[in-house]
Amino acid sequence: MANVLLTWELGFGMGHLIPHLPLLRALESRGHKVFFAVKDLSPIPEVLNNSGVQCLQAPLRAPHRRPLQKKVYTVAHLLENIGYRDTVMMTGLVRGWRALYDIVDPDVTIFDFSPTALLAARGYGFGKIVYGQGFHSPPDQYPLPNMRLSEPADTDRLQRDEDRVIVAINKLLFGFGEPPIEHIAEIFRADANLLMTVKELDLYPGRNNGQYWGLPTGTLDGESTVWPPGSGPRIFAYLKPCRALEDLLRFLAKLDCPILVVGASIPAALREQYSCTTLRFLSTVPNMDQLVHQCDIGVTHATITVTRLLLAGKPVLVMPLALEHRLVALRAKAIGAALMASSADGSMAIDSLQKMLAAPEYAAAAQEFSQRYQDFDAAQQVTELVALIESLATQK
């Protein structure tokens, strides 16, 4: 029996919890002791109800420390924005992670968007797996590549920016008696680096030798997906509060289409105002696997949901709330199966949805994309992940 630790440090939403469920259950069923250090504990009762997984609070940045607002071209800029040049704060976070490792004593740790957890793990002998979307695991090169493919950036500037963060990281590592790094990509080196996506949606299309494992297929049993009546295409919308939300809901409520809206954080007043015969709000997270296969069109913000919809052969309107969402939306758009609209512009979102409803080529492109991965075996993916974890555990 091994101690297996999963970490989630950055990012937000259920996409850092629900996709892991099949792996967590499989590890438990094989007698392993499973720990999950999470950024946000509040969804745990819903997501891991009746589970033996021991959930811990991941070390958090102090809420009063405002990040820099440097435009993010590379992961170096991201790390700088979250405080990597603040040695005092970073020392506290690394101490927190190292204390957690000392308490849990993992044989293997799986890192989901957890750069500081990875940094803190330097010098520890447990097995290490980097696991997540392409955004969470940059290619091993220097300087780190520009993620904004449509916005060229000067390579010399990217190198200078990265070097500035490297100096701060090495000062931090020196304080813990760990050797310095030469490049930020070294932080993400591990026994295995698993890209839980498909090549077409990787934010780094120039990546060489990526290990693409496909999307994790975890889902909650969730609320039954009883569709309301309506003669048009079924529309599934997974939404959060944003400036475009009310305009979009007003438009959706006027369509003669069966519409299901998931969004626990949508204000109750909006839910009450726009609920109607054809539009139904779901109060809890549903069985996403059912929803993406039953709908005809998806509307969402987030990376995981975009990927799920496309793999189910459904076109999607993406309304990004974060850089990662925008970059994935651009990759999906390049496939021809998605449109992107600003989450701050209701008119743009409505126009884009009308365009998608009127043009069958988006659905055709989504179907073509889905066919490429029709042989993907989710159960086999979990079996291979467990085998990898057990192999690393025996090497500790």
C-alpha cells in the first residue's frame, strides 16, 4: 500500500476536482492511502462525499497581497504575477508545502497546476508526476515559449523577464539548501509529465515529444438531465457571473430551444427572472458526460468543458474568463468547431451564438474532431495511470 498525494495549487473551478475522481477511486480500491491537498475545500463535500480520500488545505497566498498586472506571455510572467519575486511570501509557501510532505510522507505526488508544490518538492525522494492541461506544463525550453501565438513577443525580452524570476527562485532555493535552477522549465521536470488533453488543444502546438493522455473523464452522478420542451437544438450552458451573462440569458429565454443552464454562482434573482418553459437552471453540478452527449451546442467559459464538448462532437461558444480559457478557445476555433466571444460583451455573445445556430459547419467540424478520438478508452487510461503510480511507489 502506498501513500499517494494529489496537489492543486492554482486555477479555479471544478475542473481541478471532478476529472480526478476515477483515478482517486481506482487508487482507493487498490488499497492505497490517498491524500488531496486542494486550493479550495468548499466543494469537497459535494465532490468527494463518502470517499476515503483525506483532503487537506493547500498552502495559500495571503489575500491582501495583490499580484502584479504584467501581461502574461509565458509561465515566467504568470509566476511573477503571483508573487515569485516576493521571497518572504514564497519562503512561507514553500515551508508550508514541505511541512505537508513531511506529514503525509507520500510515495508518489501528482501535481495539478502546482508550480510552488513542485518547487518545494526539490530534494524529496518521492515519485513525481506532473498532470494537467498544456497550460499547466510548459515545454522544457529556454526561454519559455510565448503562449500568445497571435501576439509575437521579442525573444530577448522573454529571456530577460525569465532571468529576473530565476534570480528570485534561486535565492529561495538557496535558503532551503537546494541547488539552483538554470531555467524555469526545470521546475516542471518530473518522473512523468502527462498532458491530460489532446494535441490539437495543447496551448503549445510546437511542443515536441508530448505525452498526450487524453482528457480525464471524471463526472458526478449529478442531477438528472431532464430537458425542457422546445423545437430547436438543445443548448447546454455552463456559466458564471460575468458582464455578458444577463444579456445572454435574456436572449436564451426567447429561443424556442430546450436549454439547460448550469451555474450555481448565478444570482438567484437572474435564475428566477429567466427561468421559463424552455430554459431550466440546474441547482447542482449534473452528470457532465450525459449533458455533453445529449446537447447539440455548448456555451461555456472553461477549458475542461470545452474539451468535453468537442470530444463529444458538439460545437461550442467559448466566453473566456481567464487567459487559459482564451488560449484554449483559440485552439478550438482553429479546429473550426468553436467561436469565441468576450464575457464582457453580451451583444457579441448573442451574435456568435446566432451564427453557430445558423451554420451547420461548426457541428460538422466538431463531429470530425470527435471521430479522431472515438477509440479513446477512459478505463484503460485510469488503469495505466494507476500502474505508473504503483511503479514509481516501488522505487521510492
